Amino acid sequence: MNGNTTHQSRPLSVVVTGGASGLGLSMVQYFASQGYTVTIFDVNTEAGHRVAQEVAAQNPSAKVSFKFCNVTSWDGQATAFREVYEQRGAIDVVMANAGISEQGVSSLTLVDEEEPSQPRLRVLDVNLTGVIYTVKLATHYIKKNNPDPSTGSRGCIICTASNAGLYPFPVAPVYAASKAGIIGLVRSLDRVLQRVHIQINALAPAVLESGLAPSKALFEEMVVTPKSTLIKGVSQLIGDRTISGMVAEIHSDNVTLRHHHDYVDEDTKNNLETFWRLGYA
């Protein structure tokens, strides 16, 4: 399908990166339960095909498919997005969810080494660079939709950050930096995407059981947030298209919407508004 589209007469077309496991799988299951058309992007081909088949069988009204996609590859993501658009005719919702942890002790916290080891930065490649690629491509394809007559929205992008991007997280500072980067990206793109009637928000989950942790034993002393709260946040951000540029902190049974920090003074606010008015920095 070429040209502009509207999703009034069809189920929403959703892309979930990292959708074959963990939080992404929970999102896929939720969207399928709503009868949406869901495409899973993941590097795990075996799990991706299996999940797509299982979720589709459990939700006959939904269409669920899998595409191999390494989010750190611009060409790979661009190809996957193009194929989804050509096959589905539209993309309405994109969950920029794929992410990894530092998998144990962070290389940046090894402060007693005799010789400094090079920090491992793959977590930035996946969690931040990959999300930036996803957001760029999502914007391109969602912009092709006609605005919904009732909400004015063309579609929405939701990025999975973490409460480690909101609070100090000294055991995994590079992971924390990647998630804080997502939050800064979302808040800064809000006005830009509002111009083309696209909403962008972030999820900041507390401790949820997922495949990111090196061991399930890690959760034994934690207060674990149920995945149902994650889905509550996703549902809220998709259902209310007036919400944009927000961070939905997912904790316990609660979804708390967080605005950006207050300006420290009027001069700071005026300077940042001047950057926006001028259009460059």
C-alpha cells in the first residue's frame, strides 16, 4: 500500500523490537490479545519464529509475524521496517524495546585495576544507538498515516528505558547512561514529533523479571514489579494520545507519569526556548 493510510478500518500495526523474550514478549502477547497486527523484531531467530506461532495460535484474531533484526545495524533495521510497511500497508505503533544489560560486574566499576581495561560499550550500541535507529525509522513510516479523525494522531513510539535512567545505579553505570540517554531522547523529540502528529514516550520499569539479568537468583531479595503493571503503562500511553514526551515509571502496581525537571531559573528556560525558536544548536 502506497501513500497515506488511516488505521480506522483495520487493526493497529505494531512493531516490537526485542519481542521474542522478556518485556518485549509481554508486549507482543498484549497486542495480540487486542487483535492487532504484530511484527516481532529480534536477533533470536528460533525463539522469534516459535513465539510468533504460539502467540498467533493463542490469539486467532491477531496477525503475528517475526523478522530477524539486529537493532545495532541501521541497514538491517531499515530493511525490516521497509518490509513490514510493504507487507502490512502501515505502521502505527513502534515499541523500541530491544536492550541488554552489562551482564554482571560493569567494566567501568573496576577501579582497582593496575592497568585500565577498555570499557565494554555494547550496551550503548544496543540500548541507545539501536533505539535511535528505531525512532528514526518509526517516525518515517508512521508519518505516512493520515491523522486519526478523533485524536489527531498518526501513531506513537514508546521506548523502553528504566528507572536506572532516573536514579543513580552504581552497579551498572554504562547501562544507566544508556537508559538516561533514552529518556533525554524522548523528552527532546517530543516537540519535534508533535509537529507531525506523532507521540513519543518512554517506559521506566523498576525491577521486573526479564532475560536481562545474569541469574534469576538476583531477584530473590528484590521487590519485583508484576508485568501487568508494564502492560498497564503501555495501554495508557497508547490509549491516551494526549500524552507525549513523558516517562511512565512502572513500579509496584503503579504507573507514574514523570514530566521533565523544573527549570532552575527563568534564564535557563528562556535560553532553551530560544534554541527551539532558532531551530539549531
